[in-house]
Amino acid sequence: MLAGVFRVCGTLILLLALAGRSQAQFPSILIQPDIRVFTVLGALRAAGFDEGSLLLHPAGLPIAREFRDLPAGLKSRLKDFYDTHRGGKDPQQELTKYISLAFVINGPPDFKPLLAAGQMPPDAGSVTELTSLLGEFYAKARVESIWSRYKHLHDRAVLDYRPLINRMIMTTEGYLRMRSGVYRGRQLVLVPDYLVPPNTFNARTYQSSYYFLFSPSGSPKISEIRHQFLHFLLDPFAARYPLPVEQRKALTEIMLAGSENLERADRGVQEMVTESLIKAVEMRLDRLPQQQAEASLNEAIRSGALLCGHFFSALQRFEKEFEGFQLYYRTLLSGLDVVEVMAARQAAISSPREKTPPARRPTEVERLLRQAKSSLGSDELERAAELFNLVLDRHDSRNGEALYGLGIVAVSRSDKDAARDYFGRAIVSETCPDSVKVWAYIYLGRLFDLEDAREEAILQYRAAVALGDDTRGAQAVARSGLQEPFQPK
């Protein structure tokens, strides 16, 4: 399941632990894990968050298991808290308020809120009481020990992402002709954590402090990180150089057309200006072909980024100049015509939308199988078997892929009898795809070869050939089995 960015913007002042450091020791961009986030996510796992699915990066599975063994009383209180505050929503949507909380509390050992109750972000404020349990959880779950034991994973994530992020920063700063360190006292912190569900990323902005939490993966979220980086770079401009009052009023009317929400209108214009600029910068950086750029502009304007078209054109002129963005920003705003903005909005609304089929959300069984296969590929046999059995026990007792997966686990454990049983059941399963079934036949043939039951082995290889599926070169392997008995290397 893909989770979108949950952004919280406000005028909150955080008394961060780093606040006492001098400016020379206060880098503007960091990539580092955060013990507060790690502790809160560990407590959620102990409380039963995502229980039954455990959608995690394979490297995060053993970390999550570390938090299973807790004193019964503490585990019960954590579970009660989570269930009471869940409200029946999707677990990954619920996750956002706990992440928000993690960034507005102190670190160990007390995890006290950094803000008064009335100043907490609304989503974090709804679960602030969790802080009364975090200190006890930190001590009894031996979080510091677990944190240290898996430090190498986070170090690896930092090393993997750092060159990608450095390249993104250099490209973006080069385009804008400005440096990210020009604003003292502001900081962007990129936080990798393996306890975050995969394909999930959360952006947070608290005045001068910007955070981006993500799960390390084989498909780095560089475009999403770039979006938060652009907020870090460009947010100050709309506040420092506000539009004239008449333009703000006109844009507010356009934004609120058909809406009953009149709160924070002026603030909404400021955020809209920045979001429009960011989207335009992203399109220019990506060098989209004209047709695709037009479609993206229309989509951005429809989504509320009313000035995206204006900035897109203005940036084309900026690219031909020599001034840096800090000096050129006011020029970008010149020539803004509200009538043209209204016309562009109407044209975007009227333009045909690109017909893209909606992405099909994977089923629970598909998610479990994907996690199980990933664990199997990482040689985590116990976890793979646990997930394959979860499919059989909770969803489909005859699932062919789960049975085949358990057969592979049995082979890896040299349990020939169990392997033969699982492969045999996979072959007769109605849900077993041919791409899996053909290899179940091959493995059965090999098992019979290892027992010198050559006639039985040949029957299995012939069945694989008759099936015709050639996934991962299955046909050549099956024909080789027909020619001579399998000999393990």
C-alpha cells in the first residue's frame, strides 16, 4: 500500500536538543536516524500496529520481532492505548500522528513533549499521552541495546542514500543558483528507519525545522525528498516577499470559490504560492516534453497550485539570466495577472484528463506473499515460513504460492519429506499459477532423483515440460532432468 505525504505546517517553535550548538556546528542538511522515531515505532509494533501483515523492509523484520517480548502489563497498556486511539482507520493512515508526535518530544530517557499542550500539532496532540508510557517502554524493551545492535543497518542506509541526495542537492542548487546554507538556524533532517512500512514517507515542517522520514528501499524516494528540500529552500520567499493585498484578495476568492472553509485564507495564499513554485521548479528540473509538461501543469492547477503556469513560464526566462534565485524571486512575481490565472484555471478544469487506469491496490494475500518471498530471498527462513503459514491459516488453506514457498523453505532445511508434501499440494492447488507449478514439478523430480527413484523423477520432469511454462528457464532445466538424474553441486 502506498502512503502519501502527510505535511504539517505551522508556527511551532521547537526547542531541539541541538539548539545549544553554535551555528558552525549546526549543518543545514542532515541524514541520520532518530532514536525518538525508533522508540515510538517500536512501541507501536509492540502495541500491535500492522499486526498480521508486518509490512516491512526485510531488514526491518528482525528489528520488529525484538519488541515482541515485553512484560505483559506494559504490553497490555500499549495495546489498549493504540486500540483506544485508533478510531477504526487504516493503520498506515493512523501512523502519521505518531510520527508527528515523535518529532515534538524530547529524547530518552523521559520523552517529554517539547511544547505546551495548546501548542502541539493537532494530530500529535491527540496521542500525546503516549509519552507517559515511552520512558517505561524504552527501559523495559532495552531500546538502547536494540538501537545499537542494528546501528549498522542505519549506517548502511545513510551511506546508500548520501550520494543520491548529494547529487539531488547539487542539481537543484545549481538550477536555482543558490546554496541551501544561506538561511542560518534552519535545518532539514532526513530520517531513514526500517520500522516504517515500505513505500511510506512522511514530511513534517515546524517553522524552521524540516523533517522527512522514509523507509530505505530499492527504489529511493528521491523525488519526494527533493520536494521537501525545495520547501526547505523556497518557503521563506513567499513570507518575505508577499503579494500585494489586492492580488492576495483576488487569489483568495479564486481558491475559496465553491468552498465553505474561510479559515486561514491569507496563510493559504502564501502556501499556494510556494507549492505552485515548487511544482514548476520540479517540472523544469525534470525537463518534461511539451505535451507531458502541459498535462502536468493542468493537473497541478486543478489540484490548487494556481500559479504553477505563471512560474513555469517565468522560470524559462530565469534560465536565460545570470542572477541567482534570491535576487530573481521578485522578478518571478512581476507580471502576475490574476485574470490570466483565472483563465488558466478554467482551461485546466476544462482540459481532458490523461486516462490512466487506477492503480490496483494489492490484496492482503498478495502483500503477505510479497513479504514472504522477500524474506526467503534474504535467507530469513523462519520469517518466510511464518508469513507463508499466515496466508494458509488466515486466508486460503490451499494457496499454491504459499505451499510452494513452504516447500522451498523445507528444501533449504534439508527436510525432504516436508518439501515433497508441500510441492505435491502446490501442484494440485487451483490457485497455483503455472509459473510456480512448473518449478514445483522440477523440485519434485529432483527430490525423487536424490532418492534414486528415477522413474518417479522422470514423470515429474515430463509434467513440467508438458505444462510449457518457461519461467526462469524452467523448460531447459526440466529437459536436462529428463536426460540425466539431478546431482546437487
